[in-house]
Amino acid sequence: MDTSSLLWGVVFGSFGFGYFLYGKKQKAPVPLACGIALMVYPYFVADVTWLIAIGAALIVLPYFIRS
């Protein structure tokens, strides 16, 4: 684990916390699930390229899937 993966993990975890709070407050399942995924997945992905790709996909997913 290097500095860049740690920094990206914090960035995506912050977005995840925001999505989690929004999804919980609005009772919206897609942002809630994306928020949980954004907070958890950096623990399992070591490569920075995959970390950024998965994080970006999870951030834009609630925009395309509305429930």
C-alpha cells in the first residue's frame, strides 16, 4: 500500500460517506449501496488504476440508475 492508494481511498471513502448519508436520509437504495461500496472496496483493491476506475464507476452509478 503506497501513498497514492491511501489518498484515493480517503477520497472515495469521503464520497461514499456522503452517498451513504444521502441514501439513508432519502431512503434511496442505490446511493446507499454505492456509498457502502465506496467506503469498503479500497480495502480490497491494491492497484491504483483499478482503485480509480472502480471508484469513478461507483460515483457515477447513481446518476444513471435512479430508483
